[in-house]
Amino acid sequence: MVLLSRRARPGVIGMAAALAAVFAAALMLVSSAISSQTYFSGTMSGGQSATSGSNYWSQDTVYRPVGNNFALWFGSGSGYTTNSGSNPFSIFGSYGYTQAHCQNLTGGSVSPVTCIAS
Amino acid sequence: VRLRTALIIAVVAAVALAAAATLIRLRRDPPPAGPYALTSEHLGALASPRTIVRRIPSVAQRVAVGFGVETPGPSQLHRLGGGSVSAWRTRRGVCWFGGYTPRRGFGVAECVAPTSAPIEWIATTPGLGDTISVVEGLATDGVISVRVRLCDERGTVVTRPHDNFYVARLPAGPRPWNVCEVSARLAGGARYNETIAIPHHR
């Protein structure tokens, strides 16, 4: 009996470890599946901003017609960058679990606009 | 009668063809012209063997994939600005990335389509706690110096491009939205001015 219970314990631990491994793998799959988010697409009015969901973002990109001043930043202002003459433009950063932002700094509507966090 | 009909049809067809050709020519944007136009032909460092980046960093591929442009091949990536950024020719124009160092953990990247302006600019503050902001960008071969003027009499910063790229570090305090004008002094003595208005919406 003692021998049996000793054999059973590692089995339970092993099963728990296997379950944990499966859970971790699933988590990794999910996190890789949401490694990119188009958090705005369409017409952005003057002064309007868009915000992504939170994740471990490392890149924030905007596509919009050249000549329109836009800003990108992470979190509450990290990496704040503005530009009007290039399309697209990106910022890279390692700011941990955070949001990505995109803003139309012009006085009028701009279309098409696509903001992507990855 | 048949000959006359054929002649009329031929004339009408010729007129229609000429009109279509004119319409197509009018619809196509004229390519940026002039000795200072920001095109890859006027960025000498992109043709120099001296500036070639031998080992292409992984961030180059990441930027290229993210922007949907060609990844730089061997000898296609060039170091501009004395090494501050790397650039290559693409179908979107000239793409560059820089300032991306794992230690600092921040960088920017952009693709610049051909334009008649001799310079382009991007203004950034790397971190929330940083007090130094930077205005930087591509500059064509004929650009002697670049001047960044800050609003509210906060002064100006003058810098010289190095291998077709300039970096103007602002004094401590001013942020990108405090930049009012970026101008370039050109080899021919002319000056290019671009007024910048960045409303601070946040």
C-alpha cells in the first residue's frame, strides 16, 4: 500500500505539471495571436486620438496621407513623437504592459488612417 | 462614302486617344524636381560604399515587414547621420530606422516618399522622464545646415547634416509641440522653411 501511494503521488504531480505546461502553451499561443492590433481604421477628426488595448507592445505605427501631422506614444506619454512628412512612421519602445496611442494633430479630419500596435 | 466614313472614324479615334493620353498624363503626379528634392538620387550616402552596413540588424527586417516594404539586401542598408540611423531605398521611397538601442529601448522608423522639400523632420521625446527632445530627419546633398526654431522665444538650435541625416537635440525642457519651424540653408544660398504647428491636445 505504501509503495502504491508513493507511486500515485508523482503521478498527480506529473499530471499537474503537464496541465500547467499545456496552460502555459495555450497562454503563449493566445499572446502571440494578439501580438498585433489595428486599433484605429477610418476617418480621424482633428484632435481625435485612439488608444489600443493593453499589452507588451513594442511598436506603434500610423498610416495616413503625407502632410498631416500625427503623434504616436506609449503609456501616458512615453516616446511621444510627431511627424507629418512620412508615411508610415513608427515608434519602438520597451515600456512594459501598456497602451499605444495615435492622434490626429491637424485641425481637420484625415482619411484614411490606420493605427497599429504590435 | 466608305473612304469618308473610315477617315471620320480614324480622326475620332485619334482625338479620343490623344485626350485619353493627356488625361492620364495630367492625373499622374509630377515627380519632385530640382537639385534639392528629397529623392534617393539626392541622398549621396545611399550610394556610398563607405556607409554600407555589413551586418543587417534584425530590426531592419521587422521595420520592413511592418511597413510592407522590401527588406534591405546585402549592401543595400546604409548608415546615415554618422551612424545614428540606417536607411535603404524601397518602393515607398527611402525608409530609415534609428535610435533603437536595446539599452535605451526606444527608436523611430519612417518611410519618406520623394518630395520637393530638401529636408523632412520627426520630433520625439524618448521617455516620459526625459527632458531632452530631438528633431531629426533626412537631408539632401545640398543642405548645409538645419535650424530648429522653438516657439515663445525659446531659441533656436542649428545643426549640420552628416551623411544626409541631421539630429538637432533641443535644450532641456522644450517638447516636440514647442517646435515652431524647421528650416534648411542650401548650398546655393537659398533657404527652405517649414512652419510646424503642433497643438498639444493631450
